[in-house]
Amino acid sequence: VYDDYNPACIISFMHRRSRITCCFLLFSFLFSCNTQPPQTSSETGFYVYRFDPPAFVEFSKDFQVVGEIPFPIPPNCGLFNVFSPPVGSFLAIELSCPNGQTVLLLDVTTASVTQPIRDSDSHFLAWTSDGKATYLKVDSLGDPHIARVFTDGAQDMVPVNVFTYDLASSLNDGEFTFTFSRGLGQGSELWLAKHEGKIVESLHSDPYNYISFARFSPDGSQITFIKIPDTQTPFTLGELWVMGEDGSNPRKLADADAGHGYAAHWSPAGKRIAFVVRENPEDEEANQVSNALISNVYIVAVESGALTQVTHLEEGRVETPFWSPDGNTLVFPVVINDRMEVRIADLRTGEIRSLITESACCPAWMRK
């Protein structure tokens, strides 16, 4: 299961007050698994999750299999997403379980797994810029707060709005954006935090849309984000925007899919952005059911606004695209007839192919 993430649902979810507790059996189950470290390592690693047999498979720069880490999903849980750090050897794995979201940390060099938050739910927000800690939304239904959780087990509180649903680290240590809403029908606000939230300033607000998936450009000079209409409709047509790091000159770049949780990503050179476009905006069923979505990967040139269509699906959907470190390749999940696989698009030749024959998801580039 690769669940969709709808900011509108998350915000509504945060306003509830019934407390939930994560299952301690999850931690014990994972540590009882007979995991083995990958066979080889490199400066840059690329991983995808293969469902059967369940494992994180590591690939070389030319997409050859070089090792794998067995990783069975705990009973009654689904794989929500996988998040790689800017640098480091840990993957953050978010699971969707009966008692709430749970984040695990997998060290790909040792195959060891830790569960940093064990007494409540936890939802991944972002890695710190140095890859040594994650920002997590903790105890959403009880005493919601943002925690900075280090890979060595240390934790501290981050003093920002408890209804934050999106967060992105900048290149500056201890600096990040955070986005929150004051309630359904009130839009959202994007703020910049400095010194781990001790100083904050407003960057952008929109009374009609949720600002989601804010992402700094590689040089930190710009921020891209997706605007999602503040509506009860689960899946809609949104907009891809860009602005200066200080909130200056905000402008729309293109229409984008909204509500499914597909972030846009900067190219390594910071001149292009890859994102997901909905191809059937007039289909009412696609407004309510994720499986009805037809979508493709596009690239927009930030300066000119020129659009390039990368994939040409006429059925099924693509999910969040990720750039290779050299900027020549995009990797992304594709879902057709409820089967998910990971595909590779060579931007120099236009060739698109499946990475492996087995069902897979969650591509993740790592700079170790």
C-alpha cells in the first residue's frame, strides 16, 4: 500500500482530540527480522523498495543491482513513503498502521532499524540539512508537537505552530520553512524559522489554498511549492509556484496535480523543476478516487516557464519524480491497474523503461 497524502485531510485530522498510541510490537517485529546489510556501498546510493520478496534494493549509478536489505512490512501496516536525507546513510520509512503513522530509521550500511517515537504516532516532515536528524510531527491526536529526532536517538522540541503540516530545511543550519493552517476554509501560511524555530517570519499566505511541499532550490535562493485549493474535494487541480527565499516575487509556473501528495523537485542545477500534471481535470470521479487519476511527469524551465512532457500515459498515473545527481535521469513510480512499478526516464535520449520487473515503489537517492 502506498497511501496518498492529502493536506486537507491532515489538517482536519490534527484538529481531533482523541489520543492514539502506536503499537510496541512494531519495533519488536522489525528487530526480529533476519536482515542483512547490502553487499556493496558507494558514495551515491540509489534504492527502491521491492514488494516481493520484500527488500530495499540498492542500484549502482548505471542502475545495476548491487545489493539488498530484506525489509518485510509489519502485519496490518502499509508502506506510506520513504525519505532520503541530503547526505547520510539513513532512510526514513513512514508506515501507515491501524493506530496511526509510524516513522522508522533504517541505516543502510548496517541494516539496523530504529523506531525513535514509540509511545505515540509520528509523521515525517523533513530531514535536517546535514542529514543527522529528522523533523517529525508527533502525537497528532493528543498533544501535537514538532520534534527534532536525531539518528543517534537524541530528541528535542521545535517551538513552531503545532498545526504545521509541511516543513522544508534550508541550506543554513537550523533554518527551515514551515506551513500551517488555522482551519478548514482559512487557507494556509508559509513561514521561515531560524535558530530551530526561535525566530520566525512570514513568507507567503493564501486564504484560498493550502501551500504544500515547499522546497528550496539547490543554491537556497528560491522556493517552489504547490497550491492546493482549500476545499473538501480530496483531489483537485493545483498550481506550481516559485518565489525568492525571502518570499519575494511569487509567481505561478504551471498547473499541477493536487491532493495526492506528489511533491515537485528541483533539478541539481536548479534551472528546472519536475512535477506531476493531472491529465483528466474534468473527470469528476478523479476528484474523489485516486485510482481514477491519469497523470504524467512534466518539467518546467524556471526562467522561461517552458514545459516539457516526459511521460505520455493515457491510463494510470505517475507519482513523485526524482532527479539523478547528474540531472540526466528522472525516476518515478507508475501505477497502472493497481500495480506499482518504478520507471526510469533518460532525458538525453527520451527512453523510458522499468527499473525492475517486480512491483516496486519509493525511489530514493542517497549521498553517503
